Amino acid sequence: MPTVIVNNKPVEIGPSEKLNCIQAAERAGDTIPSYCWHHDLSVVASCRMCLVEVGEKKPDGTIAMQPKLSPGCQTPVKDGTVIVSNSEKVLAAQKATLEYLLLNHPLDCPVCDQAGECGLQDYSYKYGRGYSRLQEPKNIKPDKDYIGDQITLFTDRCIMCTRCVRFTREISGTAEMQVISRGSHEEIDIFPGEPCNNKLAGNVVDLCPVGALCSKDFLYQQRVWWLKSKNSVCPGCSTGCSITVDQNEDVLYRLKPRENPQAQGSFMCDEGRFGWKYAQSDRRLTSPEQRSGGKTISRDWDVVLSTLGTTLADLSDQKSGTFVVAISPWATVEEAYLLAKFAKEVNPNARLALGPVRTVGEDDLYPKDIHGQPSLPTKFTIRAEKCPNRRGVESILNHFQGEIIPFSSVLYDIESGSIETLFVLGGDPEGWISDADAAKLDKLKLLIVQDLLGSAASSKAHFVLPGAAWAEKDGTFVNHNGLAQAIHRGLRGPEGSRPDGRILFELSGRRGLFHAASLRKEIGSQIPELAALSVGDLGEFGVSLSSAAKTEPQPVG
Amino acid sequence: MPINPKDIEWVEEPSMNFWESTYLPAVFDGLRTTGQHVADFHPVTEFYPEQKPDLPSHYRGVHRLNRDDKGRVKCVACMMCATACPAHCIDIVAQDAPKDDPHWADRDKFPKSFVIDELKCIYCGMCEEACPVDSIELTNIFDLTGMSRQEMMFDKEKLLSVFDQTKDSAHNPVRTHKGKLGHASDFTNLHTLGPATTVRADDRSAKANSAGVIE
Ligand code: SF4
Ligand code: SF4
Ligand code: SF4
Ligand code: SF4
Ligand code: FES
């Protein structure tokens, strides 16, 4: 095994691994500070923050160090490479680099949105000198409010790492951003008339190590140290990007991509990033309801749930096919399991169907070439299937039903009058039922709708159960590739709504509390297709349902 | 624990002589003190509220929000005070400054709303300590009354009016004597920061205007 020596510590690296000094040092538990380097972008070695001493250990045991400092991000390591990142010389270089980066920096941390998660603040504290020796006035460049619909640039805070520029060139391929002028007049700007509005644009804000590029959506909403984060998964499409949900006092403020090589890589798309507003809209269902003949009978959870329980128990002698449960691909694996199992217990003849699967256009592949056509290799895919868990729900349906019944055939059967009772577990925030289709539901004797937002169906339902948005519940989503990832309850939903898992747990008369990890174990032990869930805790990156994909991480995309 | 008899010291009452047992010397002694007070009159009672107490200028009373040299609220809505406040009684909603308005051109951010719950506040002064632009300050005003809890929620306008009332009083000096915002927003004239750490005397920063002072 090739061995690299980092600050006198030997570290082994894989025989075919291509690492640079920063990555090798990370293996050794040391940090080499860096700004411009990002593992998904090309290397430019322009910020000089990562300067280290590099040398080589010869086979005869002598060590030859290079006389000058080298940028660690640009120096690949091989067997015998020696890296020193804590010598006086390196510390002095780090100090000098930071002083240089801060020469014209306004240091307006109090009004800067990045403060608290800023690369300049953190490194100044760790490696900097604590004061500036500049006597001359600072070179302050005017802000650019319109980099894109969602992005604003505080030009004076930029440290010219060009991460944003490389992102638009290499990952989105749209190349709207560029460096204009030279020397100390360098500035980031957009190509005239080409605002940065591509569907991955929001990522440049995350990539920016300082407070130069800011998201207009989040600007001045909160100080970041007040936010509490939970790991989750974006439900926007079947790519299933790993994200964090940042909230304070039960108000969701932003989503950020979380790096997961098995899922999407390091980024997320803007549809997902900004598309969660429905979760805090006033269209949310906020109280359970039992209706009869168009009149509300009860709005009390205990009453509604127990009446619903006895009503469903009365269906046990109904003949085959008249009781249908439709589970939306927005439901988690646990919810689908609880509901499917409960329905089959109530009436073994109950039919389980898959709720409407919304697809929009075609898979959107990045990077794009100059004509807007995807070019290879693909680095990010926004999938056409706009739901997070079709595969997970299908596995449950396959187990309990043996086939996947599409929602269209359920609608057809309702129209023909062969269905009397329908239980819909929804969750899709975009109207999943048209008014015309909803009119067909009038034929039903009993309609139960468990959903997030009010819809044409929920207004007709005999029982309405207000569920929770994905950020408000625990569960599992299985993405297009069979990667099962855990979502976590990051905040509480509006008063009156309840996490769907809890509703179904109580409805099916189980004892105890809904606990996603224990349910995963139960599911894993009962359903061979989902055996991978039996670990219970899916960890940060999730587990793959197919063992093939487990051993080999999927390429980014 | 029982008391050790060795630790007990018995004290005998001193016996009184003839004059002392008449009590007259003690009575005259008392009358002498009374006479002294009558002759040399020093009142110690304060006639509050007719007479206000003379409080030191570092007394921590009601807050004020200072104005900058253009009369705008000086606060840049950084929320450092709300972060530092141990009573969690400051609530700020920030807004970006209207860029097209020349009056606000040099500012990025300001408080859309700024509310201090003066009933929750413990008048510790941490907010004043935390403020990077010397916007929030505690004044000398201590006699705070209100007819309802709502009245004691001091909003931006009220806090600014406290500034207008107190800025010229000798007891509530505008402590920095600067309308300037400093580093949080004032980009055109940034001074070298004096070193927060010790430096060699020949270091250029040791000769900076503000050396040794953290602005
Ligand atoms: S970019 Fe960082 S260092 Fe600069 S003002 Fe913002 S928080 Fe402060
Ligand atoms: S705007 Fe941010 S990401 Fe772009 S070059 Fe400047 S510091 Fe780097
Ligand atoms: S004086 Fe103390 S308690 Fe009162 S607002 Fe300031 S920090 Fe909070
Ligand atoms: S610390 Fe000062 S500038 Fe910051 S929000 Fe409070 S009063 Fe405003
Ligand atoms: S990270 Fe190596 S030079 Fe910027």
C-alpha cells in the first residue's frame, strides 16, 4: 500500500486512489485550510491558502524536501510523499495569505449573511493574525444585486476563488459567470444579459466560501447560528438529494445540499432548494375532520380516529375489490407499510394501489453544452419523476399485493362503480387530482383522505386526516437507484396536523409510539426486497437496497 | 454537636455605680445627640419623585437606539444584542436597505422592527456590550411605568425617541461621540484596526492611528 507521511504520521492510501495533499492530510486527521479547491471542480490553485511543504522519502530512507511551498490542492500524493502542514514556514504563509485576502475585504461581518459559517472568519481565527496593517483606503467595489433571480453578489466580500465560475462552467455547463478585469480590479460578474438562472444556480451560494454570493430567498432572514439542522432528503424528484433542513422555532428557513456520493454528489437543484414553500402555506390541512352529508361531525383527533377505526373494521366482510387503498409515492416506506398491512388486516380482499406518480418532461441532465444539450459525463440529473419514494412504495405494494395497480385504473373502477371505499394517502403538494377526476369520487360510499394540502378530493372526503410535510416526519425514502435514505423530523408542523406515521400507527391499533428505526427493522425482516432496512439506523448516507450498488458507489448524478 | 463546656465563656454584667443607676447620664447623652441634629440639619430622606436621584452615568436603565449622523437608526440589525441577551427579550426583524434610495445607499441592512420587552429585561447591559456599532445603549431612565404589558414592549420608534430625549442630557452621553457606523457599513473610510494582540514595537501596526484601541 502506498504510504504518505503527513506531519510525521504515516497514512496508507488505496493503491489506485488519486488524492491531493488536502485529502491525504484529512485521512491523517489534519486539516489543510483551502478556499478555491473543491473536489467536484477543477483545480486552479489560486487562493494559496493551502500552501504546505512537500517532499519525498527516498527508498534509502532520506527525505528530500522541496525548497518552496506548494499548493496542497494541486500536489498529488504518491508512495513516500512527505507533507508538512504545521511548520513555522507554513504557518507564516497562511498568515500572510489571509492578510492578503483581507486587504480589501470590508469586514462587515455584522451585516453579512455568511457570518457564523464563513471561511474567512473561521480561518482568520485559526490561522490569521488578528489585525490588518493596511493604512490605505480599501478598494471597495459596488455590489451587484442581480446575478440571478435568486442570487445577489456583495462584490467587495469576494476573495476571487472562482469556485462559482467553475461551477457554472463545469457542473451546470451554462457558464453565465465570469471574472472581469484583472489584478486588484478583478470582479465576479455575469456575462452581459445572461443572468445566472440555471436550475442549479443556487449551488454557487453554497460554494462561495465567504458572504459574497448570497441567496435572496434567505438574505437577512436569520442569523445562521440560530438555525438547527436535521438531515433529510429532498422530495422534489426521484434523485433524492441528501439535504439538511435548517429551522428555527418551527419555521423552515432553508434547505442545503448535504454531500452524499451515493445519492446526488454535493449539489441540489433550485426546484428542490426553493420549492418547499408549500410546507408553510396556508393551504395546509390543519385539523382532522369527519363529515357526513356535507356536515362536519367532529374535528377532534381522538373521535375522528376511533370512528374511522370502527368504520373501517365494518368493511371486513365487504367483497373483493370494493375497498381500495391508494398510497402516494410521497409516502415514506414506513407509512406505506403501516397502511398496507392495516388494510389487509381489516379486509384481506382490500386492493392496494399506487397513488398518482407525477412526471414532468424528461430527465434534465447537466452539464449542458453551448446549445443547451446535455454533454457527457453527466454530473447532475434532475429527474422527471417528481416524487421521492415510488420505489419504496412499490416494494411494499409488491409484497402485500403482488402487483402495482396504477391510480388511473382505480379512477376507472370508481367511475364504473365497482369501488365503494377509497383511502388515499397523499402528500404530493402539486394538485394530484384534477377537478374532473375528483368529480368521479362522488360515487364512493366512503372516502378517506390523508394529505398535506387541501385538494378537490379532501373537500369531498368523509374523513380528512391532516398529515405532515417530509421535513416534519421520520421515515425512509428510496430513490430512483434503490438507495434508502432516512428523513428526520426537523420541525413541528402546524397545530392540528400530525406526522403521517403516527396517524397510521394509531389507526392500526398498534401499541407504543411510532419509531421509524424499529419499524424499519420490522419491515426489513418481513419483506425480502427491503431486507437492507433491517439495520434500523440508515446512517448519514443511507443504504442501498441492491447489494450490487452497495459495494460500488454510484457516480455523481 | 454538643458545645464543649471549655468553649463557653461566662461574662459578668458590669455593675453600675450610683449615677449610672439613676440613668440620667444616658438621658442627657441622648438629648445631646438630638440637639446636635437640630443645630446641624442634614436631611437624608430623598423627596422622590419631586426630587430625582443623581445617578452615575453608567447606571443601567431603559434602552435607547441611537441615530447615525444622517438621523437614521444606527442599528444595522446584526442581532448580536439578541444573541447576547440572556433574557431573550430582544426581537429583531431585519430588512435590506432600499438600494435605490440615496438616503440609504451606504447601508446594507437595517431593522424593519426592533422590539425589546422591557419587562423581561434584566438590565444587564450585555446588549450594549455586544453592539458593534454602538447603537443600543442603556440610559439613566429607571422610572418606567406602563398601564399594560403591551406598553412595555418598546419598539423601534419608542427606542429612537428615548435617544432623542436623552442624547443631550449630561447623564446619558452618546458614548462614542460618533455618528459613524464604522466597519459594519461605512466602507469609504476604514481605519486600520489596532492589534488585539501584542506586537513588536517596530511593527507598522503599532504606529497605526488607533494602535492599541479596538474601534
Ligand atoms: S465574508 Fe465572512 S469575513 Fe467577510 S464580512 Fe462576511 S462573515 Fe465577515
Ligand atoms: S463570489 Fe464567492 S465563490 Fe465566487 S469567486 Fe468570489 S468568493 Fe469565490
Ligand atoms: S440589558 Fe440584558 S436583558 Fe436587557 S435587553 Fe440588554 S442584554 Fe437583554
Ligand atoms: S447589536 Fe447593535 S447593531 Fe446589532 S442588532 Fe443589536 S442594536 Fe442593532
Ligand atoms: S485551495 Fe489550494 S490554492 Fe486554493
